[in-house]
Amino acid sequence: MSLRRLLVTFAAGISAIWAQGTITPATARDYLFPPVGLGSSETASITVVNTATVSSGTVVTPASALSCTGTISFFNANGAIGTPVAFTVGSEQFKTVTLPFSSAALTGNRGEIQGKVTLTISTSPCSLMFSLETYDSTAGATHAILSASLSNSGLIGPIGPIVPLVP
């Protein structure tokens, strides 16, 4: 086979692959917190803040406003607790969603919960930071803060360990 014919065949194959459809970017990204214990006298909360700022001299229009949108959810061993709470936070704004133990659908005096922040991907500049904390419902004393999370989205699925292939 000549080089020219090989290149034409290769180009036709690539065109056929592209014609099957294009890869579209994810429209949302999930950030999962690890499970945390919640006692009967505690409340859990997830706080998000948009740390994006407008540089001086920049004109901000509604179409280019710095904002982050998404939802905040809580889960127990049986699944979702209530419905996700939507948020939109502008530059340097906060949103906090709380979950008192009495609303967590847990039995006994302690149980495990997990939090999730779902960020809607858009063209608006967004720099979202978030944390999950537990605190004493009466005194307000903080018991635990979780600020590291795992992104679990995209075309390749959950992030996991890299395993070398053995020939």
C-alpha cells in the first residue's frame, strides 16, 4: 500500500470516528466529602464561598458576572436526606446549608452522614471553596471541619488509584 493511500485511509477512519459524535464536556461536577459522624446534640453544615474577584477597572455586566451555581446535599446510609439545596454565590459571597441531627433520619444517638457539593459548569468565572463541619447545636462549638474533597465526575468516571499494566 502506498503512503498516500495509507494516509487517505487513516484520514477516512478519523473522519468516521468524529462523525459518530463529539465528546461534550460535563455540565456539573460533584465534590464528595468523606463520611463523618453526627451525634444527637450536633448539627452539620456545608459552606461554599466564591473566591473569584473582579480586578480594578473591569466592567462587570450581568452576562460576565462572577458567580458559582450548584446544589448542596446530605446523605446517610439509606441515601439522600431531603432534597438538594440550590445556591448561587457571587464574588466573595457565602452560602451555608445546615443539617440538624433531628433532620438527618438517623437512629440512636449517633450516625454517619456524607455531604456533596454539585457545581454547575458554566462560562462564568467561578472559584469555589467549600467545607463541611459539625458543631454543638446548643453551644456552637465546632467539633470537626472537612475541607478536602474528591471530584467524582467527567468522562472517565470516578478517580481511583493508578495501577501499572504488567505485560
